Amino acid sequence: MNAVDRRHVFLALMGSLVALAWFTLWIWEQSPYGRYLDHGDWTRIGLGASICRTLPAGEVLVPILLYVGGWLLMCAAMMLPTTFPLLEIFRRLTTRRPDRRRLMVLLLTGYLVAWSAFGLLAHAADMGLEALAERSLWLTLNGWVLGGIVLAVAGLFQFSSLKYRCLDKCRAPLSFVVANWRGGQASWHAFLLGFHHGLYCVGCCWAMMLLMFVVGTGNVGWMLLLGAVMAAEKNLPWGRRFAPVLGFGLLAWAAGVIAIGAGIT
């Protein structure tokens, strides 16, 4: 098999993986268990509640496992298309190694571990806000305030220097791979390469991913839209110029939410 054929097979496999993630998410959303994709209280509903009551520490472990599973599917569906340049460079770099497939799996694993760590932190913050809202009647009646704040933060972040430093690393992964890949201890370095690139990806896209907590983490339509936006930012020639346009749009959305919520006409 020549280099062109290997590249086509690789892209087909990666595309199939992403398509499988999207299909699984869609099936999950349509099923009676679609509610487990959301970030609500999983310990009080249906099968999840029964399992939580049965297992030791079930009320803590089961929601975490369900959340991690759903979050990993979302990351695979939304973020892997944005990493195709990195994956293709790494594939070419390791194409003559007999362990190249294992190294690719480790690279992807490290990438998803970085996003999983962010997901757990985001979920913990979300649970804290829900607990705060339960203790505050004003927040319960004015949930639009939190939504407006998240939208405003996401919009402002589009203009930050951190956003552009991380975005540049994601848009030009060749220098990143050359600087971080080592021949020795290949398995560990492949994992670290994926993990470090995942951290840059989190640094670039964390504010956009927080929008999932505004529009609903189980909403496949919104996931498709946000995934397409982040893929455009990272992969298209004009993607870097798209960031401030998106920032203005998010700030306008935040202003609209706050104006409607506050009854401003």
C-alpha cells in the first residue's frame, strides 16, 4: 500500500470513528435514556436512581460514570474533526513503525483525557451552581442571569491573547509535534503529545464548550453547530479571523438574553 492509499485509509477510519460517535449520540438522545446525556440530577430518575441505591457510593459513582461516558462521546464527535491535521502529521511521522497503531490510540487517549479532566471540572462547577440556585429563590426565578454571563464570558474570551496563542498551536500542529515528539519511550511520549495538544485545545475552546451547559449538553443539534464552528476556527484558512466575529455574535446574544430577562424593551 502506497502513502496515498494509507492516507485515504487513515482518513476513512477517523471519519468513521467520528460518524460512529455522532450516530451513538443521536441514538442515545432518541432513546428513553437520553436524559442521562443532560447535566441534571441523574440520581433521582429511572434506572439511574435504582442503580445508585443499589451500589455502594452509587449516588456519586454512577452519575460520574454516566457523565464521563456522555462527555467522551461528545468530545469524540465534536473535537476529533478539529484534530485531523495533528493526526495526519503524527501518522506520517510514525508510518514506518510497527507499533504505529498503538501509538495513534495512545495519542487519541491522551487528547481525550485532557478533555475529560476539563469536563469533570465543568460538571463540578455546574453542580455547584445548581446547588446555589436551589438555595436562592432569586436565582431560581432568574436563571437567565447565569446564561447571559456564560455567553458574555465566551464572547469576551474570543478577544483574549490566550485564545489566540492556543488557537495558533491548534492551527499549526507541525511545530508542536516536532517540539514535543521524542523517539524513546514512544508510548509515553505519544500519550503526552495527545494530552498536551488536548490542553491547548481546551485552552482554545473551553468557553465554547461551556455553552453546552446553556443550550443543553444532550442537544445533538447544538453539538453539531458548535463542533462545526470550532472545526472552522482551527482548520479553515480564514478560521483565525472568524474568532472575533464569533465573539461579537456571542456578546450580542448575551445582551439579548439579559435584555429579555430583565424586561428591557
